[in-house]
Amino acid sequence: MHNGEATYRKRLEYAETDCTLLFKFKGDTLTVVEAENDCQCGFGHNVYLDDTFLRATSEIPLHYTTISNDKVYFSQWKEDEQSDERSYPKINSRFTDYFPDLTLGQEHERGQLIPSEIAEEFLTDLLNTENEANQKFYAVGKITGYRGMDLFIYDIEEELKDEDTYDNHMDGLRYVLFYQQDGSPCLTFDSEYEDQGLIRATYCLASHYYGEGGEASFRSYFDTDTTLISHRHISESESATGFQTPRVSDEEFRWNITLSDTEGLKREVLEITKLEFSSPFYDRNYLLQQDWNTVEDKGFNGRYPTKTNKWWLDIDEYRRADISFYIERIDGELFPIFETTGDDRVVIDRYIVGKPHDTPNTDTNYDTPETLKCPVIIKTSDGDLKFLPGQRVLSE
């Protein structure tokens, strides 16, 4: 809080925009405003927090009452936090000696197996037995003094059950574990596990997902200056199409990890150095081979990416490049179309694959994320389509 004002900002899971709330304290009143008309805070349809609240008392409450009329005491929160911290033992040489100093500037290799008795003593909370068996931990390496913390990188190997099902599976798991330099674990709050209070801070550095939704791989390594270099490859099947036509994206970026008392564990993207998209839908020859022209408009709009059901090309899980894609009938034929848009979703530029370039007459600008340091490449049957940061147009 600064000068009686504070801002809350967070991207909730599955939301397309940030939840941004502005708080202003004046005398005995608090005014709360949702900063943007399209911000998504998860309150439900047509439910908004905007209002001015009057302080009823200056006394510090000992408890609050839930919707089910149960009393929850704040003192219990502190006890829970303390018990959480006590439940994580401090590390010592029996644990740290398994982790060699990490070799920086290259892909990190898997190290030696951490004995089960050491894993059970120091990594009990990281064990996952829901759908796995024979879970093993491997020491990859450590970095001491990283932003005031000591980092321990480890791999998890587990034998997955029901491998022949369509259920989603994860393997190739690599994580980093954070400790204070006195050997005590760094704790953070994770909204996904809010019922657990403060939990030990970890972050995924590599994973491989496969299942009915497609396949995705993510891998990271620490460069010579301890900046993380990551590559993400995603081949996903768009459920809206009704069949398995994948979209493929390749992304590379540089990032750091920070841990603060107020925000917890946080990924800070420094620079996106590669961003490419491809799909059979971007190939007009592929569209011509399909017997889709006979599909009625209602069925067409419901099954395929259309102007009313666009695909947005994501930079990462938090931001978009303000580029959308859809398929449209023009003079009875199907064409892949890409558009760039401004903050108000006004179309700035349009590229129709297989037809002359179309530039709408508009002076609208758009905001490109400062971290995007490379052109966005879209692979089409016309060749590579480029969207350059700071420019308005899609170009060949």
C-alpha cells in the first residue's frame, strides 16, 4: 500500500485477462474498483466487487464467520503456518552432498539416485502416490547464493499406471527446490493448494505431457549467468474442431525466479527469443482436400475455428500476441485468415492465405509485450508469415 492506495493483479487459471482490483482508503471508507471492463476475477456472471465500503469498527477482529456460520480464528492461521514450517526439516550434508555444483551454460544431466531413506526424510511432501508407483528422486545439481537462496535441482522418475488409457500423463519431471541459506526451506502460498496454507516452494524446470489433448514438452537449463533458458513445444488438438487437427507452437525464452514475502514464488520472463506457430489449418491445400463446403453454416461455426470461434495465438500462458486465426468461406471457398487486433479488439491488419493482402483502414494501435524480442513466425502454405513487435502488419 502506498499513499492509501493498493493494487491487486493476478491472472487466474483459464482467464483471458488479468484480474485487476484497485483499492483506495480514505478516512473510514474503502473504495474498490475493477480496473478494466473485461477483467476476469472469477466472481461469476455479472458479479462485480466495485463498491465503497464503510468501516464499522477499528477493533482488530479475532475471527471471521463463514457462509456456513462457522467461526475461523486468525490465531489458528498463525499456528498452522508455524506447524507447516516445523514440518519441513532443515537440510544438512546428508542431503546436500548428493547434489554436485551445477554445470552452467549447457543442458543439465541427471545425477545419482537419492536413496529412499534420504528422500523420505527430506522430500516427504513431494512424494505423489495418487496414480504413480515406484517414485524415485535423482539429484541433478545445486546453485548456492542464487538471489539469496540455495537451489537444488532434482528429477522425478515414476512408473505410470494405466498407460494404455486416454488419461493425461506426465513424465520427464524436473523441479527446483528453494532453501534459505541457513538450511530452512522457502515457503510460499499456492492458490491450487490453498487448503494447505504455506507449502514448500518448488518450480517445474522440465516436463513431458501426453494424453487425449495432445502432447507438450518443456525443458530448461541455467545459463552461465544463472538465467534460465527454456524451450516449450506444444502439439495440441483443438477440442472445438471435433477431430484431431493439431496446432503446434515452439517457444524459447529467458527468465529468472524470485521469491518475495508478499508475492511468493514468481517467474520473471526477461525475453522471448523464438515464437513459431503451425497447423494443417494454415495450409490452404489441406482445406481444399476436405469436403467442408457442404457443411451448413450452423455446423461449420460449431465445429471449426471461425470468425465467431477464433483461435488466439498465445505467447505463453499469461500473454497473447494479439493475433487470432479463423477459417472463412469467401465466394464459396475456404481460406485461412490471420488478424492482428488492438486493445479494443479492432482489427488492425488481416492476412488471407491464398489471396491478396488486405489492410483495413484503421489508425488503431496495439500494445506488444516488452519481453517479445523476436518476430512471431506463422508457417502457412504462402510461406512464413511474420508479425514484428512494434509494427502494425502481418507480412510475408
